[in-house]
Amino acid sequence: MKNSSFPTLHSSFSLSAPAKINWFLKVIGKRDDGYHNIMSLMQCISLYDNLMFEHSDLIEVESDLDIPLDDNLVYKAASLLKQYTSYKKGAKIVLQKNIPIGAGLGGGSSDTAYTLSGLNRLWGLRLNNRELSLIGAEIGSDVPFFLNGPSALVEGRGEKVTPFKINSSVVLLLIKPLFSVSTAWAYTSFDKITINRLTKKPVDIKLFCHAFKKQDFASLSTKLNNDLEKVVIERYPVVREIKYRLLERGAVISAISGSGPTIFGVFESKKAASAVAEEMGSNWCRIVTTITNDELKVRL
């Protein structure tokens, strides 16, 4: 179904594509198609890539990424949307990266989602979020989340997205060591140590959300479980060291986001987070806040 209220044509404009964290990530099992069924609570954070759009006869992508054009997710998204809609012309898209690659923060998926949303606007296609999500899911499992954020319960391969409202925002310190982690490697490694040993224990999302809204971090600390954390820490012990250091220096909770290696700590204030960031040496650090529904910069 098409959104009849969607504008028909736009000139050049820019969109800010946010990163995300996983408050928890449970791997339910491996699918026949090679992907995994998961359950995760995701929330967007105030760390953004920037995408600038303008009309062009062909699809052109400029970025500071040193990768072949055919491997660029923005280019893939634009090409797939053009093919899906039979749109005759193209667009010039300039991508400015701020979200680190291979960090577990969903930067590539966010760029994909906002490329689809931006071109939907630029080209006057009037596709709704369901249609964009189906297209985006062909490129990345987290893309549907970014089209339906800023916070949601994500299930299945990532295609089942249940948005819900989080009214309170918290301060996070993000720490990424000087290496990246492949999502495919993390899941493959997880499979090797959990064959026939996956538990069926459900996540009580209602209890989690109730504790989150009350900012009951003592309760939340027992629920922030990431099933991929064990394999990442076994390969990269520094991740555990950073996590515990955050807790020792005042983080009320700390966890790995996605497949890592980025660790986030929740702090009571930006001042407290800043003091700890200064102790993290050469590691990549950012102080951000979680994005609530009312604070989302750009609605898709």
C-alpha cells in the first residue's frame, strides 16, 4: 500500500543515519537459509553518518570508504530500489562516515535504510515502510529496524520489528578497540560452541521494559545478556577488560553491542562518562545518548 500523503518530489537534502545498540541479543537458532533467528531489543543512539542526496541521471556514490563501488551498501541499496521500482534516472549520494565499521553499531544497515528512505523521498516513489523494509532486508538483517526505530523488539532474522516507545534517554560511553569483528565470524563461532545446546529460555521483554522505564539498572544488569559476547571475549580478551573497567569506573551497567567489539557503559552524566573516556588511551570513544521517539532527528 502506498502512502498517498508522501511528497511527490524533493530537491537536494541530507539525512542523518543513526547507529544503534543492542540492549540484549538472544540467538534462538540457525535457520535453513544459513541466517539465525534472534530476539533483540535495539535502540538508536546519537551517533550519525550523514547522507546527502541530489538528482542525477545515474546512480553516483561518493564516500570516504576505500571499498569497491559494488561492495558499497549505499550503492547496493540505490541500485536495488531502482530495479524494484523501474525508476528511470538516478541520484548522487554523498556518504560521510562517523559510525565505525565492524563495530556492532549497525552503521552499514542504517546507511542502507536511510538511502532507501532518502531516495523514496527524492524520487517521489511513495513506498511505505513495509515495502522499504522488504527491499532493505535483502541487503542486511538490521535494515528493517532502522526503518521502524528508534527503539524496537527485533525477532526472526530481523524482519519482525515491533516498535515501542521509550520516553527516557540515558548517557552512554562507547568504546571500540582498535580492531573490527565480522558479524558472520561471530555467528559461525557461536554455532561451533553451541551445537545442540541452545536454551529455550525466553526473554521477558515486559519486565525488561518496566525496569528500563524506571531506570532500575540493578535489575537491568541481570538481563543485559548478549549471546555473542562469549565468543568475542574468547578471541579478544581486551573486550572483557574494557567492560569491567567501565563498571569499576562508575558505569551502572555495561554490555557489548551486536557482534562487537564495541562496549557501551551507561553513566549517570556526560561529565562522569567524559572522565572515563580520557582513560581509554588509543581506543575509539564516543559519548552519546539513546534516542527516544520524540528525539529522532529524521523520521523515515
